[in-house]
Amino acid sequence: MNRKKTIATAIVLALILLIGCLLAYFTDVDTKTNQFTLGDEVDISVVEDSGWTAGQSGKMENQDAEGVHPGTEVTKEPSIHNNSTTTPAYVFAEVTVPCYASTGTTVNTPLYTLNNIGSGWTLLQTGNIDTTNKTITYVYVYGTAAAPNSLAANATTATPVFESVTVDPDLTAAQAATAPANPDVVVTGKGIQIDGLGSATTSAAIYALIQ
């Protein structure tokens, strides 16, 4: 009897081992690797029309803009270019204009007016007067106040921010003396990636992220 029990036990153990081995063949492992690549950084530049000296983008510093008089209109067409090869961006243009004192001693009157604001550009902020540096800064967004337009990688805005500036025709010699010594118009381009901005959707909210 003991011998029979021993044989039966051995058979049961053999079956258990066999079943265990068979069950091992029914397992499975599967791995998937999703490929990610990081986009390049946002890289923008302000570009001028060919009438402006290379390297002086954003400033009235070439010979065509020297010695201007009240009422003179000077062609100036700054646009923004996205130099990135893969990353679209939202872009803004800060335009800083020198001021003078039209009455009294407070320097708060723009020396130039900006003409023909480009289609697709919207004035986002105005009236930021710096009486110490004698300037006023306007902020334009490429898009609308509700939301900016996406500027594709390696693309330039379809239109310039503006097309020309005009020296205040009412400017007198005494008033001109209150203006900055270097009455430049400075255009500063700013850009930000379009994805991952969270709850910032309006142009003002997105612009605040890059200040």
C-alpha cells in the first residue's frame, strides 16, 4: 500500500509540474516605446524693409531718417520673423516712441504717430508713459484681443506692425528741445510657444507670461 501511495503521489506531483510548465507558456509581455522629440526653442527677430541699415532693426538710425522735420513721414515697416524650424509661436511687438512736453514740463506727448497698422495686428496696450526716459510704449499682438494668431516656424508675419511714422506736425523748436537726445523708435519683438500655456488663452494673459 505504501508503495502504491508513493507511486500515486509521484504521479500527482509530475502532473502538477507538467501543468505548471504548460501554464508558463501562456504568459505574455508586451512593451511599446513612444518616441518623443523636444521642439526647438522659440527664436524670433524683428525684420525691417530694405531701406533700413542692416543691424539697426527697430531704430531710426540710418541716413534716411536723419534731420527729419515736423510733419515728415518716414517709411518704416517692422515685421516679426519666427526663426524656429519646428516651433510655432504667438508674437507681440512693443513699440517705444519718444515723447516731448507739448505744454508745461510734463513729457507725455508722442513725438511720432504710427501709420497704417498692419492687418492682423491689434493694439493690446497703450498709454504706458515713462516720464523719466521720455517715452511711450504701445503693445501690439499678432491676432486679436481674444486670442493671438499662431506664427508658423520659419515664417514672417503677413503684414508689418505699421508702415510709417510721422513727426508731430505741431512740434515747435522749444518743444523739440524737451524730447530725448536720441529720438529713436524702438520695436521689440516677443514670442512664446503656443502649447502648454494652461488657462492663459486671451492675448493679455499670454503676453503677461513673457514679462
